[in-house]
Amino acid sequence: MNKLNIGYALTGSFCTLEQSILQIEALINNGHNVLPIMSYNCATTDTRFGKAEEFIRRIESITNNTVIRTLTAAEPLGPKNMTDVMVVLPCTGTTISKLKNGIYDSPVTLAVKSHLRNGRPLIIGVSTNDALTVTAKNIGELMNYKHHYFIPLRQDNPVEKPASIVCDFNKLNDTIEAALDGKQLQPILS
């Protein structure tokens, strides 16, 4: 791939933030420019998995870009053609539902809307405990939307969390390459 400007949005699947940061590092190491974006919850909530400000500092250090955390900072991405690809990883059930229903009330959802106005790929990396229940319909519908591509996904703990789905973080690069060719990386379920 040529050097890309990648919008990279993180939402509140706190247990997968570390895996997502590793993917940001890999994109940077491959020569891409990453514009980080965080949902309100992700940017302000401290959990047992880490403190929000520490995640922000790390991401800004890795990308050498300021994390977009407001609606006014997210809105210009599309009009200014700032992104070739938009990634939402991790993407929670709440964010999936908002995207499916056209609700653009967070930096992440508005960044996605702004990016999609240019007809460029959106990469969704599902990470939610309700993917096989209430969120399943929204995932299915988004899979049929133009310019929407999913990182291949699987159940992450079928015994203890039978409705939970997580994407294969290591397939992000392959998903981006396929999406740039207008194709969904297969198999989508593993």
C-alpha cells in the first residue's frame, strides 16, 4: 500500500484498547499517517484496563497527532479530504447502532459521517458483548452498506460470553488493502 492518511477511531471496548494501540503502531511502522479519534467515553473513562489520559498520551506519542475528541475537531475530516480510510477499532455495539441509525453525536460517529461523504472505505472492527443478540441486526445491515467493510470476526469466549464477538485485530492491514480494492476480506467469520 502507498502511504495513507488513516482516521483511526477508538470506542469504549476498554478490554481491547491495548490490542488496538498495537495496530496503530503497526500502521505507523508501515509508513502511514494515523489521525486518532476517540469517543467521549473512551477519552474520559478510567477502567481496570487503564486510565484514559494515559491511553491518550500513548496514542499521541505514537502517531505524533493530537487525538480528536470533539465534534468540531471531527467535522472537517471529510470536507478537507483528510482521510483515505477510516478505521473504527474497537467498535462497540453502541457505536455500531449509532452508525446504522445515522446518529452522529460523538467525535467517532461524526468523523465517520464526514469521511464517508467522500466515498472512501470505512473499516469496522467489532468488539462487543452483545453482537449476537441486539446488535446482530445492526451489524448485518451495516455489512450491506456501501463503503462499509468489516475486519473478520469471531466469538471471543463462547462459553462464558456466548453473544460476544471480537474482530481479528491482526487482519486490519489485509482488510484495509481489500477495502481499497472495493472488496470485503474473506472469510468474514472464523
